[in-house]
Amino acid sequence: MDFRQSWFIFTLGGAMAAFIIAQSLFFLIRAWKRGREIGVDSAALRTTVASSVLFTIAPSMAIATTVLALSNSLGFALPWLRMNVIGSFIYEVTAATAAMDAMGHTGGLGAPVTDPATFSGIAWMLTIGCILPLILLPFVLKKIQTKINKSANTNAKWTDMMSAAAFVGLMAAFVARAVAGKGEADKAADGAGVLSVLTLLTAIAVLLLLEWLVQKKNWKGAQPFIMPASMFAAMGAAVLFAYILPDHLASFVWR
């Protein structure tokens, strides 16, 4: 049996998922009872619950995208276990890639991790990397939030500019990898090439199209789905291009 699909990891993930579902149901029941106690009618409560359920779809799509992105190298069990509790696409992919490079795993996310020691090291890297914020936030969050609010009230434009710059910097790292990322010479289409650029352009095109539709049709409720939908479209496009393009073109890379 593939150690990446260990029953032990799936059991841990199932236990965590069950706990999270139970916790959600507990607070849902308590909130419903409290709403009835203060006079909120059942129709309003049902509308609130339905809206909450709909707004969980977009984050769930992002989680599914992250699990799929990591599944080829790490299997489904570990990414699913982590995304049950904590993590994001940017952190998980970046941290996993850095750990693979540090431990000498060639092929990146596109090649299965076959060494148990490497797999364990990546799992520890992913876990330890996100523990520090959980420890620090209870002690420093209030001070950080106070300073951020003060800065935002003092110079809102500068705050918006810094937030935008941070986001653009993160996106630029992924764009640069698609355009100029160096792959392993013995692995077809591993580096930046025709397939990676076509995938990138598809993601951008879908994102711009969805953004235009949201603005044009005033679909404000669809705004959270734009990024996950673009990710899924790009993943589908990568598979499609790999099948329909000639082999010499699909595998052509310049890095």
C-alpha cells in the first residue's frame, strides 16, 4: 500500500473532520435557539443559514484546489488532513515546494514523493511553519490590529497600496515560475514552456471574464467564486492542452 495513502492519516483526517462538523452543528443549534429566544422568526433564520452555506462554497473550492494541487506528490491524505484544519493555497504550495527542494526531491509537485523520510520532512515543514502564528496571535493580535486600524485611519491610501503590493508580489512569484521557472532536464514539460504559459493565460482570461460578468451583471454574490473558478479552469486547461497539442509542442520548454 502507498504510504502516502496510509489508513492512519485518513483516520486522523476523518476524526478531525467529524470533530469540526460536530462543532459546527453545536454552534448552529445554539445560535438557532438563541435567535428564537430573542424573537427572530424561523424564515429569517433559515435565510441566514442558507446564505452561510452558500458562502462556504467558494472557500471549499479553494481548499479542493489545494488538495488536488498537492495530491500528485503527497497523495490525498496529508493535504486533506491539513486543509481540514488550517492552511491556504499560497502557504501550502509554497511551503511544500520549499521543503521538497531542501530535501532533494526532484520534480516538485509534479512527481510523487516516494521516500518516507522526505514525506515526513515535508509534513513537519508544513506543520511547524504555521504553528508560530497560532502561538503569537493571542498575545500580539490586539496590538497589531490597533496599529493597523490607526494606520488605516491616518493614511488609507498608503494602507491600500501596501496590501495591493503584497498581493501582487505573491502573484508575481507564481507568474514568474510559469514563465521562467527552471525544471528538471529529464522530465518532460517540467519547466516553463508552452504548457505552463497556456495554463497561466487561461487562468488570467477566465478571471478577467468572470470579473467583467460580475461587474456587468452586478453579480456581487459571485465575487468570492472568481479566484477558485479560475484555478479550476486553469487546471482543466492544462489537462486539455496536454491532450490536444502535439507532443513536441506540449512538452516544449525554454527553462
